[in-house]
Amino acid sequence: MRKSEHVDDQVDELVQLAASINIDVIGVHVQNMHEINAKSYVGTGFLDEVAELYFDEENEDESSIDYVIVNDEISASQNRNIENRFDVKVIDRTQVILDIFSQRAQSKVGQLQVELAQLEYLVPRLKGQGINLSRLGAGIGTRGPGESKLETDRRHINTRIKEIRAQLKVIEDHRERYRARRTITDVVKLSLVGYTNAGKSTLFNLLAKSETYEKDELFATLDPKTQQLVFPNGFQAIISDTVGFIQNLPTTLIESFKSTLEEAKDSEFLIHVVDNSAPNSYHHYETVGALLKQLNMQDIPQIVLFNKADIDDTHHFIPDYPHMYVHKNMSGHDVREALLSLMIKQMKKYEFVLNVQEQDHLYRLKRHTVVMEQELDDDGNYHIKGYEPHGNWINRILNR
């Protein structure tokens, strides 16, 4: 790989990504270059030096390795030139991530999105000489479509891409109708976002009392999950768990998973989960922030929650966004109370008067806003003080 900023973090992350698809990385080689070599990504002399390190001592015509992984998305010609020098399969960072996604996607829509991303990655690489399909067509980076599909001609692949897009459009329209119904019912929505393996699913299960799959691995959750969230004072919301972010997320994945990520786009609050135990946690925080901006979600009120503080509570940073909370071995009840207190700071204060006969309205206010005080006067009127997510929320709730 080329020398770049945060190179140590990138190397460690690539090793973890490779391990996720059962590849054991036995060597890392970094070249300090000012610009990418258009033909071979890195310098040809550097390639020769590295290749010589891995020739089989007993058979000098064969390599002692199975793969070369490049920590970047490379072109077909760059792949071919590196492959010719090492005489083994060459895969890039994008293919590794695509393969992880293909293994972890459980829902139909997730599988369709992965297949779309894989095929869109392949199309430009099937032109001209491209990448050797016998090597590209099986296993890593192509696990979804499979070898038989990859060996069909370009027209069939483009036809399949159109079919997948049409199916995803139907699903997206369905989700849009669901989001519209949710808006009508005035349920506050929270979405968990954060770097992959930051602990979002663990937090989701803690808050929503759910049993979403959680494991200490990259991209453990791909398919969005949504559950009801009830706060101690009776205020109700829904909370969604989303796919984890990562630096240099492949363009094809950003586009194909756009509808999935848009589940968080209409949220009233984002809970940005940061792995406090990661030595490069600030870089992870910045990466998520940059992707949120790319998705036009940077203006949604955000709460930064430092997770895994029980592992290391000594080095968390102060984020640009002031609303933060350090989670350290607390119960779900305590975390919900802490989150509510941070949400209130970003809500609008209100005072409202209801007649005692309007009990149904009082019930709706308690469910959909944060009621802090209610007093009944001698005239049979409730004087209510509380917080609403944003302006006109109460009028929508009470249909006024």
C-alpha cells in the first residue's frame, strides 16, 4: 500500500477486514509516494522487491502466498499488472469489504444491495482485457453473484443491474410510505450511527431490550433494525440500528446502501456511538462526520455517546458537537435517562393548557413529548410544561 495519513490505522483495519473473511495477513508493505502510479498503483521496483520476498524457496516459479491485498480501490489495469508480477490473485480493499457484506447480509434487500454493488464494481473491469475472470469470478469480492453470473457477457450483467435497481426502487417506495405513516403518527425517531464495531448493536439491545445480533467484529450488523424505545417518564420513541461506517467506504456501497442509510435521514436525533477504547477514536469520529455530511445528515441534532468506557476511560476527546455522554457499565434505564436529558437540551420548551376533559390529548402529549410538569387548577385545567422535538410538534399531535 502507499504511504498516507493514518497509515498505521489503515493497516490495522485492513488486517481486521482480511481476518473477517479468513485471510491471514503475513506481511505488510508500505511505499512512501507523492502520487499513485497509474499503471501499477505503486512503483514497479517496489513491486519487484516485495514479490521476491514471497517466492517459494523450493519452487522459484511459484509464490508462497495466495493473495495480494491492496488497501485502495484499484483499476483493472493496475490489478492486472500487480497480478502479473506476483502470479496470484490480487484483490483490493473494496473487494474485501464487498465480500464481508455479502456474507453478513441476511435480508433480501441487503443481499440485493450487495449484489448491485458487486456488479457495478465489476462492469468497468470487464471492458478490454480487464481482470482475469477465472481468478476474479470466485470467492472474495464476488461471493454474491457467483462465478456463473460473472462469466456471462456484459449485457446480461447490465440487465441484472437494471432488475436489481427496479426491485430496490419498489422496496424504497414501501419504506417511504412507512416513513410517511410514522410522520403522521408523530413518533420521535432516534438512529444509531457510528464507525463499524463501535458497539451500536450492543447499545441498541440495551436501550430497546432487543436481541439484535452483536459480536466483536467489523460490520456485524448490515440490515437496519427498528424497535420501540420507552423512556422512564413514559415518553415514547423508536430507535434504529444502522450499518457501520468505515473510512474509504466504496462508492458503490454508498450508492447501493443509500436507501438503507436513509432510514436514519428523517430522524429527530442521531446517537453517534464512538468506541472509546479505540486508540484512533477521533479519526473514527471524523470519518463518520464526513460520511454524514456526504449523506446530507450533518444538520440532524446529534448526541455523541462514548461506548466501552469501562475498557478505557482515560482518553476520550471532546467532540465538536457539545452534547456528549460517557457510557460506563450502566443499566439500560440509566442510559435512557441520560439520553433523554441530552435530547431535552436540543428540544423546544413549551407551556400548554388543557381542559380536564381532554384526557386523550394529555395522554398523547405524555407519549410524544417530554412532559416535565402538570398541575390541575381549580377551574379544571391542566397547566403543562415540557419539551417538544421542534416547533409545531404539539399542534401536529393535537391536530390543531
